[in-house]
Amino acid sequence: MTSSLGQHEALEVHELLTFKNLCLTKSFTMSALAQDSELKALIDNDVNAAKNHIQQLQNFLASGGTSS
């Protein structure tokens, strides 16, 4: 099934992308400050997941919100 995003839906995805970028920035910064190895590992995992999610959202927007 193929669909296209409406204007309001595209805006929501852009807002989500902005939020994920902010979270990534904060996590990356906190990772450098973390002294506990377990906490640093958790934050680093969050950084990697956030990068993946951001890439997925960017790909989704680039495709015009269509899926097959």
C-alpha cells in the first residue's frame, strides 16, 4: 500500500526529528561527562539508537512519507 503524508503529518514528523536531534545532542554531551561505566554504556547505547532513529526519520521524509 502506498500513502503520502499530509501537510500536518509532515510537520509532526519534522517536530519529532527536531526532538530526536535535541535528545541525541544531550545524550552525546552527557556521555562525555559520565564517570560510571554502566551509565556511560547506557547513554552510548541511547546515542546509537537515536542516530538510527534520526536516519530512519530522514529517509521517511525524503521518500515523501511513502511506503510499499
